[in-house]
Amino acid sequence: MELDPFGLQSVFSTYARAIGWSIVAALGFSIGIGLALKVFDWMSTDIDEWEEIKNGNMGVSLIFITLIASVAFLVHKVL
């Protein structure tokens, strides 16, 4: 049996799939960005980035913003 594309059941099915993919995308973004920040933190052992950000170091903040944006663009293309 084929669903009517304009029927109520078809609309709810489409909404459920959209919400499901939104949840998958949110999980993918959060895991991807979290892993990227952790790996970056492990690779740069000479500096405590979080302490520098708390002290107002804009250079370290910009590096983190760039890292988060680049990972977000990559995860967006994958999903």
C-alpha cells in the first residue's frame, strides 16, 4: 500500500524522519567537536588553553573558534 504524499500519515512520517536526522546531526556535531578539542588539547602540551582563555588571551580563543568552525564544516559535509 502506497501512502498519499499529501496525507496526514505521510506528513507525520516526514516530520519524524526530519526530527530523527536532526538528533543524529546534533549528536554528530557534539561528538566531533568534543573529540577535536580533546585531541587539540592533547597535542599542545606546552600551553594550558583553557587557562589562557580565562585570562582573556584572544589569540587562543580565535584558534579554538577556528578549530570548532572547521570541524563543524567537516561534520556538516559528512552528515
